[in-house]
Amino acid sequence: MTTAALSKQYDPSDVEPRHLRAWLDAGYFHADAASPKVPYAITLPPPNVTGSLHMGHALGSTLQDILIRWRRMGSWNAMWMPGTDHASIAVHVLLEKDLKNREQKSRHDLGRDKFLERAWVWKERSGNRIVEQEKVMGFSLDWERDRFTMDEVSNKAVREAFVRLYDEGLIYRAKRMINWDPASQTVVSDLEVDRAEEKGHLWELRYPVVGSDAVIVVATTRPETMLGDTGVAVHPDDERYRHLVGQEVELPLTGRRIPIVADTFVDPAFGSGAVKVTPAHDFNDYECSQRCGLPAIQVIDANGKMCPPAPDAYVGLTVEQCRKQIVADLEAAGFLGLVKDHAVPRGRSQRSGAVVEPMLMEQWFVKTEPLAAPAIAAVESGKTKFVPELWTKTYMHWMTNIKDWCISRQLWWGHRIPAWYCGACAHITVSRTDATTCGGCGGTDVRQDDDILDTWFSSGLWPFSTLGWPDKSRDLTTFYPNSVLVTGPDIIFFWVARMVMMGLHFMGKVPFRTVYLTSIVTDENGDKMSKTKGNVIDPLDVVHGATLEQLIERTENDVPDLKNREAAQKNIRKNFTKGVPPMGADALRFTLAALNTSGRYIRLSVDRVEGYRNFINKLWNASRFALMNLDGHDADGFESQLAGKQQVSLTLADRWILSRLQRVATEVEAALESFRFSDAANALYQFVWHELCDWYIELAKAHLHLPHDGSPPSPQRKVAQGVLALVLERTLRMLHPIIPFVTEEIWQKLPKPAHLPASLMITVYPRCEDQLLDAEAEREMALVQELAVGVRMLRSTYNVPPSWSVPVEVRIADDATRAIVDRYRALIENSARVTMNLQASGGPVPGSAKELVRDIAEIVMPLAGLIDVAAEKARIAKDIGKADKEIAALEKKLANPQFLERAPEEVVTEQRGRLAEEQHRKHRLEDALAQLG
RNA sequence: GGGCGGAUAGCUCAGCGGAAGAGCAUUGCCCUUACAAGGCAGUGGUCGCAGGUUCGAACCCUGCUCCGCCUACCA
């Protein structure tokens, strides 16, 4: 093995594309449904085809890839289903804007077919981009199965599901309240409406009671809707109005008479305690009208303009225009009361930004209650578990308050509703195949519904539609249910809940056993990353690096709002003065894994990634060192010797690192089993850097380095080579799911047993090998480390030059302990650059500095002339102070009879031991202080 | 209005009933032949506030104060 094999610094740009290609060519990402192995399946939440890979995707997919790679190495039949989502409304907004900008046309000018043609062309282009980005990240998705929510298989599934639900009476068409986006001209779901309080007014309107001089005052934030009022509601228990219930008021400006009704939804304490009821334009009012038998009168049309039966004077006005006019007219006629400033909760379409208008319209709905009941039961019984568990409540809350789901959208890009209307009769034909005749009268004058289905309808079927449903495919029987779903908590309602409902309904089984909710990635200030805000960090920029200019330039396209853009650019100039250095996919992956704790947010900054890039470089250099010293190493021979329990003369350090390796394997396995990704990453970080590099490699150097005089190496060199190569090889395996590229690169170069496969990806994940656990070695090594650290501390405190091998006296009263230290004297002397004189005890050494190792040992370093007596005294006094505090606390505790009585035996013993130890320490420190004079 | 979180070292966060931890930052010393993207050693915290339960509380309970998020029918 040559030393030139590894460069001094790790360069991911050279390594990553090479291994990606090799893995893809070898087909390692593909899973065979017919494999006898136990299946482990994850379906990737399909990213929107409009988008590019953002940090949220990078996080979720990194975690999924860790699980998939880990299980694959754990001999499971691991399958990770890729795909993209057609995101109908998002695409519409984009394409329509483009059409308007370039050609000043609307989609209607272009026509449905032409529009769809363009949508497909555009999808092909941008859908591939995200796939390429996923590959760059190293995600081991099963690309042979790649799917799209609007491909033929999915379309078949969608039709099947629609028809079945319709036949079962779970899909119906009816006139109900929906949210209308007047800009996009379509229904949007509750979940696609952003609600926020905006500044507005509260107007009091005075409605005269018919047949009396009385006036009933109602308050409203939307006076224009009074044209559609069909009643006034009061609380049934409200003494002020009880006598008026059943009477009528005359609705100003219209001359209509409308009844006063009683309904408990009215809050008597708010405003006047009386509410105008506009059933056609308000959700609550609609529900009230259903209870009270009030009619609905629509006065706002689909364009957001006033329409008949509103009086002619208002017809054609926009809602805003009409509002002004109505207020003026009411005031002129004396019907206006007080006007106050008021914060108005207002819904805006997430996509178009337009104020969403509640409307009464004929639409398609899914009846959700019968679907929700099993979905609730499945989570209650634990068939599906949420991790972290707290999200269960969110799911349950939504499920138990679920409303019927409006699934029709007045868009073109999506699955067209498979319903045909008859020109001759009223029958609606719902069919799996395109209908040419009416299922009612047999007529041929049939026309398909123009609308498409909500994107989430097809997404709800995704865990099984991707596997070929409704066909009973091999894939379906093997990989359904999935093992885990990994996604963000923000789409529990949108997506997770719907998949559970659909999965249970059509497959009779939950779609996944565990739902793991990731943290949400925010910027370093804790703000959610969003393109419009311009505070996104593009994962690919982190991987490949980007100059400051590139980052600034990007905001020109991505952040349309000028104010936001300027803020974003200012922020970028502040935080990325030198741009973003290239970090590599591995560094980003490790960062995301390490930061994904059970908290709800990850504050990501490039600094964090840099820290973990350094870790990768550390691993690289440790490997570089190993390769420089593994000449002549016989991996097969060593490993079979070790496994066969043949005589291998292991040093303390060898036994220790082998034992620690087993502990780490246990830790990592437990962490991954319970989705504690950060614990797994940190355990490995700690092990590699602070155990393998800081201690094992340093100690092994004594054996590995060839003698300078050219004499033959000691026999111990072979053992050190064997242990180092073995530990490194196992460590690479353990790290591989998190940082696949660098581990594969090193692994390929490492001498290793011949029976291993061609790629690290398909090796077996290490588990604890009990025969290599060695508690004694761990205890003894801890002693060696403590002594070495004690000496180093003295050296550091008194600036003893590194070149000077100081003689120290080490006093250890306990014979057995002293014997152990004597046995490993070379280790301590080497790593602390010291020569030890071991004693059971000893008297004062003038001009020396002293350090205690617990109550076990005293290190006395003669430093005549070098030490500052006052400083040394201060240092010791501080330690005595600490000991005093500890002793006081422990004495108090042990003096408490109730503690002695009620605390468990071992706790009491432990505390007694601690007290003795502290007292002993204190005495030694006092001696030391006295000796300084 | 309801619900759910969070408040622990300068920063970001682990720990969730028996000796306060990590990473980053910071301070010394060191270019020691794997790594200066490094090594060695250190500094730094009455665990938001006030009560309570307990032999014992950062951890459990109650209240309060801030800060987030979700959700909602205050017109």
C-alpha cells in the first residue's frame, strides 16, 4: 500500500461523483421484490416538480437514506421509492404567469390541450433537475421504480379510487361552502389558505325592526355582504333580544325583510350581541342558516365581483369598491352606527395571495367521517406510531375534527375527474374508463367534468399506487405496508392523515408502521427558510460551494419582492462575505443528521457544516495515516486469528479500542432503532475523533513507526496494524449510511479480508461482538488516560516545553493500582512526555507542582525556579474551595436520617464513597499547599 | 379563544429524579514526520421566575413571565 494514496486534504468534488456513478452502474440501489430477505420500504415524499431540492428535502431524504442504507447493510430487503408530485396549483400559477408575461395570454386563450402540452414539456425539464440533485446528495433511491403522480399507473389508481369511493357513497357532488381563490379561479382547501390578522374596521349597522321603532344593531367587518343577508341571529338566552326572536327586520338598501333567529353560536358578549347572517359568503353563517332554516343568497360571483340579486347599483363592483359604496350609502340613509378600527382575520390563497372568498358552490367532496374513524383507531391501537410521539396529538386533533374534503379544482394540470354529465338526462356517469354513453339513459351526449382533482387526492394513494395498485403486484405484497414514513410535521394534515385514511380503506392496512417527523430547518435566526424571504441556503451551494456574487445574483430571480430581496442580499453580504466554501454532500449529510434532535427546529448555518466537514477531514487523515503504516499487513490472517481466538498478543490500547468499538456499535444501533439520528452521529464523531484519533492512533504510533536505525520492526507492529485496520474498517461501515462517499473512498483503498464484497455499501453493518468487550481494559485505560492528562495539565500550566521529557514522581498508595500503572508506564510516559518515578508515598519536594488524580494518585513535578509559588497556591486553594463545597453538600446529605432511611442502599453507599474521596483529595491538597510554604 | 412546544455555558442545543454535558466560539501553549480544516491544556452555568411534591428536582406538579408554532365561529 502506497503512502501517496491519499491527499493531505479531503476533496469531495473528486470523490463523490465517481462513487455515485459506480453505485448506480452496479445497481446497488435497486431492490428485488422477490428477494427472500425481510422487506424494509420507505416511500420518498415526492417533491414538487416545480421545485428544486431545498434544505427540508435534504434533511428528510438524508434521514431516509441513513435508514435505508443502514437496513440494507443489516441484510434487509431495503427499497426506497422515488418520485415527484405534479403540484397542480403551483404549476398553474407558474405557467400562467409565464404565459401572461411572454405572450399576454391567459390559459383560456391557449386552450386546455395546448396548455397541458406546455405543462408536460415544462415538467420533463424541471422534474429531471430535482432527480439530479437527489443523486448528488447520494440518496440511494431505487431509480428503476421512479414514479410521477400523473403517470399512467397513478392515473389508473386515481380513477379506481374515485370510482370505488363514489360507488360506496363516500364521494358526492353537492353545493357546499368552499374557499374560492378569485385570482386563480379555483377552489382551494382550508389548508391552502394562510390566515392572518390584517388591519380593518368594524362597522355597526342599524337594522330597523319591522312594525316598531326598534333598531337592532349588528356589527360586521364586511359591510358589503349585507346585500346577501338572510337573517339576524342572537343568542337564545340573551334577555335583550329574546322578545325580538321571530320578528323581522327590514334590510336596508334592498327592501327585503329577513327574520331574527336564535342560535347558540352567537357570543352575547361581543359587540351588540346580534349578528347579521350571510349564508352564501361565510362558513359560520352558512352553518347557522342550516340550523335555522335560512336561505342563502349569493351576491358575490366567481370573479370576486358583486352580482345579482344585489341591487343594480352594486352589480359589477369589486368587493372593495362595493364596501366603500355600501358604507357611504348606509351612512347617508342613517343606517350606519359606530365605526372602529379592528384587526380582521383574513384568509389569503397560499399560491396567488388573493383574499379567499367563502362561496357556496357545487363541488365534489369526500365524506371523511367513515374514513377517519379507522384512521383514528389505527393510531390509538399503535398500528401506526408517531415519532416523536408528541405529534400524535396533532394528528388526532385534526382527525377528530375532520370536515368533508372538497376534492375538485377548477384547474387543468391534474387528474381530470372521471365523471360524465349527460345532455339528455340528469344522470352522472362515473367510470374507470372514458365514458361514451350515459350510464342512466344510454345516450351518447356525454361530457366529462371539466375539473381536476386536488393534488393531495393522488398523493393520498401514493404508498400503494406507486407499487402498482389496483393490480395485485409482487411489489405491493412485498413492500406494503411501508416500514417508515419520514416527513415534515407541517404536512401531517395534508398528507399523512390522508394516506392513513386511504391506505386503510383500500388496502385494509395502515400504509406505514412508523411516521417519523423531522425537525424544520430554519436559518441561523430561527426563521423558517423561504424563497420569498430570501433566507434559503441551497443544499447544492453547500455541496459545491458558491461565491458571494453567485449568491447575490440568485436572489435576483428567486426573490421577486424588492424589499425582501434587499434584506436578503444584505443578510447574504453579512453572513457569507467569502461565499460558501465547497463542503461536499457528506459534510452536509452529517450536519443534518447531527443536528436533527428531538427539537422542532434545526438552525442551520454554514459554520455548522464547516465543523462537520472538518470531522470528515479528520477521518480522512486518520485513514491516510493508517494507509501509510499498513505496508505488509495481512488482513485475512489477522482477522481470522482474532476471530479464532488464537493467541494474539494485544496491548492494552488494542484491547481498549476493540472494546470501545463494540460499545459504539451498540450505541449506534440503539440510536438508529429509535430514530435518534443525532445520537448516532455524535457517538461516531466522539469515537473517531476523541478515542480512535486522540488516543489509539497516538499510542499505536510507538509500534507502527519503523525504527529509525533501519532495524526490523517489532512483532507488535503486525498486531497494531491489524487492530488499526480492523477498527477503521468497522468504523467506516458504521459511518457509511451517514457519509457514504468518503467512507466508500477510504474503504476501497484499505487492505481488508478478501471475502468482503466490492463495495462498502453492501457490506454487513457491524454489531456488538461480545467476545471483544473488555471491561478490564477500559478501566485500566481510563487510569492511563487520567494520569497522562494530569501530567499534561501540569506541563501546560507551567509552560514546560514540549521537547523536555520531565521527570515526575507519581505516588500511588494502593499496590495493585501501582502495579497496573507500572505495567503501562510506557503508554503514560509516551503520551505525556514524561519519565515516571513510581512510589507508594513520599515527602515534600521543594519547588514542585502537584496534581491529584481523584484519590488514587499524586503527580509531583519538580519545577524548581519554573513555578510561580503564588500562582500555584492560588490554583490549589481554588481546588480546595471546590472540594469544600462538595464535602459540605455530601455531609449534609448523609447527615439527613431520612436520606439514609429512604434512599436506595447503593445510592447511600455511593454518596459515602464520594465523601471519602473528596475528603482524601482535600487532605492531599492541603498537604500540597503546606509544602509550598 | 383553544391546543402544543420552548426558556440549561457567549451561541446552537443534548440531558428529563440520584456527582451539570456536547459542538461552535473564546483564552494560553505548540507548525510534534495523519491532519493548523490540526494538537495539548484551560475559562465559562444559583439549568426563566415563584411556590409545591420528594430523603433528594434542570428533570415531576401548580402558578407566573417571556418566545415560537399550530388551530379557531368573536361577527
